[in-house]
Amino acid sequence: MKYPKFLEKINHKLAVISGGLIFIIGALSVAEVFIRNIFRPTSWTLDLSMFSLIWAIFVGAGYTFQEKGHVRVDLLTDKLKPLPKRIVTTAGYVVALGFVATLGYSIYNMMNTALRFNRMTVTMVQIPQAYLIAGMLIGCGLMIITVLAIIADLIGGGDKYM
């Protein structure tokens, strides 16, 4: 099975959104410097930057898998013949899938707790924790789908992720 084009497009669009959030974080930081020097420090720019960073990291993580941007050890696999290399690479993605699935399960439990007890953030700008956790949950879901597609591509004979 070839890596799906629709997933490439979704991950790319979310990477652009992630980049936009990083830009907003930078703009907030610059604005804070000027505002702090003219008036007084704000109580909201750091909070909004942290909230945006959570969404940016998790929403962009699927794209990072798609573009082979996560850390991997090529020292061993570069010296292998094609079949063993495919097996080791696939095994690596299966381990990554297990990690991301475990992370997603933990985040899912956090979401349930946040919703059940109507938890708020403990920052100056208080918002429901569920809004932040939703970004993490969406990101884990996209990472799981992306890694599954990569594994299917490797099993199907694709070379993009070798």
C-alpha cells in the first residue's frame, strides 16, 4: 500500500498551522518585550504562548513523522541489505507506534478527567484544560494514523521510509 496522498495533504496543512502558531508565539514574545518596557509586564502573553506551543508541537508531529523528521539511528540501518533494512525500519516504526499509542491512551485519560471535573488551567489566563488536552489528543491520533500508513507503505514494498 502506497502512503496516502490525502494524509500527506492533511499533515502538510496542519504543519502550516503549526508554523503559524510558532509565528504567533514569536510575535507575542516580541510584543511582550515592547509592552514590558513601555508599560508593565503582561499576565497573558506567556500563557497564550504556552497554550499555542502545546498545539503547535502535537499538531505538527504527524507531519514530522511523514517527512522522517523524528530522531532515528541510521548508523545500523545504512549498512544493512534491503530486506533486513526494511524489517528493522518497520520494527522501529512499530515501537514508535506503541509509544505514541501509549501516550495517546494517557492523554485520553487526562481528557476524561479534565472533562469530568471541569478542570481549569492554573495560569493567569484560566481556560478549561480540555482545550489544551484536545490538541494533544488530536496530535496523537494523527501520529498514530501517520505511523500506521508508514508501516503499511513499508510492508507493501514502498521505499520512501527506508
